[in-house]
Amino acid sequence: MSARVIALAISPTHTMSKPTRDRIRLLEGLGVEGDAHMGTTVKHRSRVAANPSAPNLRQVHLIHAELFDELRGKGFDIAPGQMGENITTSGIDLLALPRGTRLHLGDAAIEITGLRNPCTQLDGIQPGLMEALLERTPDGLIRKAGVMAIVIKTGDVANGDPIQAELPTAPHERLKPV
């Protein structure tokens, strides 16, 4: 199965869920045009409070659609955009990609910066959702709430666009929360 974009979402305000659309525009160094998290410095409220001049490593949020299937098996009914992601993918294991992986989608390109750390706001969608996105293993905690990225090439992305992954030079660094 080839990797594809299956849903796109933006919100001009700081809301957990984002309405879906057929197309979005990614702006180099800024993020998703029209999204509340667009900018060169942090836009997530908790991070702005901690250090408003920190670089925005969370310009684009991606979640793999396979996660929705897993959550459905646990009794959750989650739709694309509902957990705040901008891009929902299929056919690519986002969580297994190393830091610095470049994804080419549509006319744009992004670079994976790290994992999204699930927050308690997810329980507002459905109680227990945050805990369902955390898996405890002997190797540590696995965060399944998607990955974050920065935009490295401006361009349009549409539903159905293929995704091509370009791994960074080895050695590869595992993803950590950003």
C-alpha cells in the first residue's frame, strides 16, 4: 500500500478539533496557511507561556489513519481533524520515522521534528482518549498522538496526494516529544 494523504484540516482559532477541507497550503518556515499554530515561534498556548520566543517545531501535526482503526477497537469513534491534526495519512508508519525525515506531499515538503505529547484536552473529545494514546512498554512510554513537523518547502497539499519519505543520513535519531 502506498502512503497517501487522506484528510486535511485547519482552524484559525485554538480549538482541539479542526474542520476538514479538500486542500491546504503549507508555507515554508511558517506552517499551515490560516491555522492558529502557524508561525516561526511557538503558538501552542502552554509553550507560549513557558517561552514565547522558542522556535515553532510544531507547525504541522500529522496522524496516521491506522490509529483511528486501533482506537475504534477500544471503543472510541474518532474522525480526521478531531484530535487537532492538520494532515491525516495512510500507509506510512509515522511513529517509526526518525527525526529529520522529510515528507514530500503535494507540492510541499515538511521535516519531522518529533512526537506530539497527548494532553488532557483529548479527554474532552471522549473520556479516556488521552490514556488510550499512551502505551506503556518495558522500553518506556509510546506516545501515539502523531508527529509534528516544520515546513521546508511551500506548496499545496490535497486529499489523495501521495507521500514520499526521505530518511535523514544515519545514524537515525528516534522521535521524542516536542
